[in-house]
Amino acid sequence: MTEQYKIFEATLSGTSVGNPYQDIWLKAAFTDETETVEVNGFYCDEGIYKVRFMPRKPGIWTATTRSNDPNLNGIALTCVCSSAQPGNHGRVLPRNEVRPQSAATEEDKFHFAYEDGTRFQPFGTTCYAWVNQPKAVQEQTLETLKAAPFNKIRMCIFPKFYTYNTTDPERYAFQGNAQDGFDFTRFDPVFWDDLEKRIAQLDELGIEADIILLHPYDRWGFAKMGYETDVFYLKYAVDRLCHFKNVWWSMANEFDLMPWKPVEAWESYARVVMGRDSYGHLRSIHNCNVLYDYTRPWITHVSVQRLDIYKTAEMVSEWRQLYQKPVVVDECAYEGNINLGWGNITGEEMTRRFWEGCIRGGYLSHGEVYVQYDQIWWSHGGTLHGTSPDRISFLKQVMADAPENVAPLKLTPENYVDNWDVPCLCKEDDQSYYLYYFGFFKPLFRTYKLPEGNSYELELLDTWDMTVTKLPGVYTGSIRIDLPEKQYMAIRMKKVEA
């Protein structure tokens, strides 16, 4: 029995002659007689092949394999699928693809939801090479994530060679090693088995695996494999990993630092991924200095790195307007003390950027680079040392408590005076909810003209001390709110029903 959104797997025996990674193809089309899903099987070495399938609805699914290996052709497969258990919501998708047309709103295109309609708000982190570390560090990373607020993690398949990242991993995606070279025609099944184990463990923790398929930080030759080898690798990666419901595809980390791969190549790679992914997982590409054209139809969401040293989360408003898709600032700089300009902001500033971006209708990813420790979270994983994760957890709860259809306040001549200087997240259709964030401003008091005819309960949120103070009474009309003359404060207004 296979649970809905989980993985059915069949292990088959076939030829090991020649190079089956290149020579043998294996397919199966699963059907419940109302829908058909075709999947690609894959080779695991030593004559072992696997066919996987992620059923998206309960029932009996059947398939017959097709292959150019007679030993693998014509094998009948049956997957009996039970209903999803509590907490199992399926893939994450753009919310406008999940919500019924009758209930859709203009704001849906900027957000995410699970396949079953449950809201998903990404609060990400970055651990580029955590699966390339010793097993003890990988286990420590998972233990840290259990207590952390993060529900998405950016991670590479290939190892990373960069500042503070200079060691060789135990295994690689391809067979071979750094000393003797690699066979770019054969994959290392042990590496892929271990990677899949980690993705499954992330899923158990409720964490989406944002898989970075290619990146420039390399001394092993993976960044310059050539177009045909890139495609060979991408097909294998997608054939193995697309059946995990918690996978997202990031075509590249900092694509523009690989000028030998033109935009036409990235567009072609995206078509390869889409063609091999049987389920249509989320897809994007990440920049360094030059933004990709995120209006491209294959891109489901914006995965962006800041371009301005100071103005980062504030750009969410502009990027939403420009691209009309969910905006995830996956690199807004890192909390830490590295000597490079991208990795030494304070915990206060990291927290501020998260709040600023969320109030503007976007999402952010965290990162940490405290260099005095053996493992640096941004690349190795291990243990967190910064001050922002607890505050991000507080924000995550505030956002979860907000009504689902909140949106950034639209400025009008009528509300401009009260609202021109700080962002506000609100539910304007029924005027039931307002959340103002003051960031680094620290007014002694604030005046508002509340919507006519409505009464509100007010709460003062200290986003750094992580406290919520309910203000006494009920508020109507023109009001003055006394504030503690302190940075990183927010005001939450909830309409009192008559």
C-alpha cells in the first residue's frame, strides 16, 4: 500500500552489459483509468533498475513497463494508493494553480499552497553543501532543523569549492574522485541513495528541498561538463528525484557567473527538466549580479539575490509588480561576520529584512556565516549560532495567524498620509486586519484614521523581543497610539465584529 503523495517503487533486474546509464531507457505509464502519468525509470548499477511513481489521488494505479531491454519490457506493475494522512499535503505549487477558479483572488498568483489547498508560506534557509559533508555533520544539520523555523532549504547536488569550502566530499554524483578523475557517463548510486535519504528526512520534518542543479563554485569539472553531459545529468537527476513531493528545482545558483552557458542553454535545460518531471514541481533560477527574465513561462516563482547593498526586501514590491509571480528573496545577505560584503549583517538586520519582505507580500531565505566555527551553516550545515532564527520563528507564527487573503496595502489619496512611510499587510476587502511594521523607525506615537464604522482591537508587537501586548479597550475613528520609541515594532489591528 502506498500513501497518496508518497512514493511507489518497483525494483527490476535487467542488463548490466555496456553502459546502461546511457544505453537503456525504461518507462511506465500509470493509470487509474481516468488519468495517466508517465514516468522514467533509472539505472542503479549492477543490473538493478527502478521505477517510481507518486500517486496524487487514492485508488488502484496500474502500468506496464516499456524498455529497449527485453528483460525490462512488458512488466505489469500495480500501485494501490491510500488516502493522505494528516500532515501530508502533497506538492507545493503557486496558489492560483491550486485554488478553485470560483474562489481565486488577484493575490493568489503571488503565493503558494500545497496540492490539497493548504496554505504554504516559505521561510527558507541556505545550506548549499550540507549533503556533501561527513555523515555526522549531516545528522547534526537535521537535528538543528527539527528545532528551527525553516520549512525550505536551498541545497546543491554538486559540492561547492569556495571560501571556507575547500575539502573533497566522500562521494560525488558521478563515479570517480578528485585525484583520479570522473566518469561523466556513469553515476554513483551510493551518492544518489544517500541524497534521496536526506530529501526523505527533510520531508518528514515538513521541509521543502530547493534543489540547486548547477552552480559555478567548482574545481572538479561539474560546472563545465558541456551541454550534452549537462543534459545527461539533468535527466538522471529529475528521473530519480521528481517523485519526492517536497522537491523544488533551482536551475542554477548564480547562473550569471557561468557565462559559458548562454541564456539559450538555460532555456533548453528548463525544457529538459519539465519534460522529465512527471508532476510539475516548482521551478526557478537564481542570479548574482544580473536578474534572469522571470517572466519566462517555465519559471513558477522568482528566486532572487539582492542587487542593491542596502535596499533588499524593499524591492519585493517592485518585483511583484514586474513579474506577477511569487517573490522569494533567496539571498538577502547572511547574518554573520565574514569579511565579504554579503555575509556580515546583524541578526537584527536579518530579522528586519524578513519582516519587511513579508509585509510587502513576498518571502525570504535565511543564511548564516559565523566563521569562527568548524561548520558554517550557509554551506556546511551543522549548528546555528545566530540571533535571527528565533525571531524568524516569531514572524512565521504571526504570518500563519494572518488571514489567508491579506495583501500589501495599496496607497490611495485617502490613506496616503497615514501610510506613506511604512509597509502594511491588510485585508482590505472587509477591512478586518491591518499589520504595520516600523522597521528601523522608532516613533514615540502614531496616529491613524481607522475605517469609518469599524471598531478594532490593537496589539503592539515587539519583533525583536518577540512579545505581543494587547492594548486596552476598543479603537474607532481617529486614534493616537503611544509607542516605546524603539526599533523593530509592529502594530496589529483586528476588527471587532458587532
